[in-house]
Amino acid sequence: MTKSLIMSFINMANQVARVVVRCEEANETQHLDLSECQLMHVPDAVYHLMRNTELKSCDLSSNVITRITAKFALKFSLITVLNLSHNQMSKLPDELADLASLLKLDISHNSFITLPLVVFKMRNLRQLLANNNSIIDIEADHKLIASDSLELVDLRHNPLTPQCFESLKNAPVNFHIELTERQKEDWEDLTI
């Protein structure tokens, strides 16, 4: 075995140990922090280790996660805070709408190009942080966006289309939408 291969195995073992220790801590605190664990997805072992714990929050930030499965919503149905920021996600499963207790969802600093419609189906969601993505539009007609519970939607630092930006800026919604003021692109300025 080469030295680099041995180091890879040691690093992998350390990451597994870190996940196990954090799961054991979460059994007592009900707050699962798997941030910075180099995860590409939520391992089945995590669901097994957490099977007798009613989690209140889950932090999966700063990993390399590309997707969350429907299993997540089924196994962690009572969480109130979910942090998926600083990953490589571009979609959310519709089953996340089943997280009836979820109050805050952070999907900032990911690879979303549209704001998933599922976020508006989350019955009690109050805060949605979707800043610093590549969001150019929302999956649905802006007139369909309605929520009785939302208080804040953060869409700052996203390259929204001019139509989407204006529609959101003037949307008759009962929650606050944070937007970064658009700068006209060179191709939009016909006077050049």
C-alpha cells in the first residue's frame, strides 16, 4: 500500500468516527450536527444510530451533499431547523413538505437555479434562506406563491431574471422578501 492510500483510509476512518460521535451527542441533545464531515449524502448508518431520537434540528452544512432523499423527511419528521447550506444541492424532494414542524430552512450557498416549489408547501416554515445560489427564477407562477406561515425569504445574491426580480419585488405577499438590487447586464442595455 502506498502512503497516500493509507492516509486516505485514515482520513475516512476519522470522518466515520466523527459522524458516530456526533450522532451519540445528538442522542442526548436532540441536535444533530454533521457539518464539515465531508458527506456526499446522509448515510443509512446515521438513520440507524438516530432511530430512537426525536431530533429538533439537523445541521448538514459545509459538506459535499448533492441531494437529500425522501427517507430524510420520514426519519427526521420532527425537526424545526434544517441547515443544508454550503453544499452542492440543486433540488429538494417533495417529501420535505411533510416536515410539519420545520420553522427554518437554510439552503444558501448551494447550486439551485430555481427556487423549489416544495418550500411553499411546508406548512409552518417561517424562514427560508436561499441566498448565494444561482437562482434565476421560481418554479411556479409568482401568483401561486402563498404562505400563511412564512415571515422571511432571503434571495439575495442570486442572478434573478429581470421579470422574476420585478415580480418578486412587487409581489403582494404577506412575508418579507430580501433581494439584492439588480444591475443591468451589458446585453440588457440597448444604448451601448
